[in-house]
Amino acid sequence: MHAPLVSKDLGYISAACHDQPPRHLGSRFNENGEFLPEPGNTVVCHLVGGSQTENAIIATRRRFLDMPEASQLAFTPASSLHMTVFQGIIEFRRALPYWPQTMPLDTPIDAMTDYYRDRLSAFPALPGFNMQVTGLRPVGLVLTGATAEDDRIVALWRDTFADFFGYRHPDHDSYEFHITLSYIISWFKPACLPRWQAMLDEELEKLRAAAPVMEMRPPAFCEFRDMNHFKELVVFDRR
């Protein structure tokens, strides 16, 4: 049976909890759900194309799109589905500690990408890791390591990337891994949340059954112009 109450995570998107529009509205996407220019770079694991994992997540995405409130979400393309391993730099976040102290804050994004591409050519081969889905929200999947050892290994990847990128975000050690499906355009009416909770519970069960371990490609350093596409520039070896 599904819990009759709305989870804290889902309750957060209730219009009753906010008097300001959602974060990123007007900078990352507009009111029509169209993504705006926001260049940057990042390290992600894309899904294995055609895998059971990809098919299951796309099916969940379709379920979201069928919900009456779908127009209140800006959906990322199915072709861009990925898990972020380490956050790179981005145009509208030119500040410490989101930028390396050794580089001027006005350095062009393309120059920063070239700089990191060169530095990351010396990145060491690290052990592979597996991830599992542990939660589901209107904005996407919540992931953790499939085992405690996987948690340790993915943390090692993040620590090593921090050394190469030259900074650590404030949430470096508590970062929540995820696969983004959408962004909130407008907060949801409280009355619709129980219906969403029931759907999310059902879809989480389906995802965990269909993809107990996420089938993902190796981590890759990517550049992007907006949230529609993440171009792989450097793919990292796993040992």
C-alpha cells in the first residue's frame, strides 16, 4: 500500500510553501519550459543507450508527461539523461568556491573548458562504481551507491575531480546524486500532491525492479550550451 501522506520532498514543491518563483526560472529555462543559453562544463555518466535502465527511466518520464501538471515542469530531453558526478563551472556562477582561485572570474567559458580538458588528460584510472535508485521526485531520480563500497568509490572520484578542478562546493561531502528529468516552472497546488505521491511510489517500485543497478557509461567531462545536450570531451578510464 502507498503511504497516505505526502513526503517532505514532494511537499517542498507545494505553492503553499513559497512566495517566490522557482530557482532557475528566467535563467536556465523560461515559462514555456524552453531551456535558455547557460554554457558551462561538467562531469557526468550518461545512460547506456538502449539499455533496460534507459527504457525504464524513459517510461517513468512518459508517466510524468501524462500528469495534468506536466506543463508546470520543464523536461530535459530523453537523449540527455545523465547522472552528474562532479559539477564543473557555469556561466551564471562566476564566484568562489564555484570557480578555481587560480583562474580569473571573467575567463571565457570556452577557455575554461580548454583549460580543464588539458588538465584532465592526466586524470588517473579509478575503480568503477554502481549506483541504485533510492527515491523519485517530480524533478528526477535520487541515487546512491549500490553498496557501501560503491559510495566510497564514487566519493573518491569526486575528491579527485575536486583536486583537478581546483574547488569544492559547500555541499561537496553531502552531494545528492541524481538524474534530472525536469525543473519546476511553477509550484504545484497542494490538492494535486497526493495524486503525485501515489504515482511516484508506483514508478519507484517499477524502476527498482527494472533497473536494480543503473546501467551507465563511464564518467565523462562534457561541455554544454544549455540543458539540452552534454557533449563528451574526455571519457575517463575505470580500472
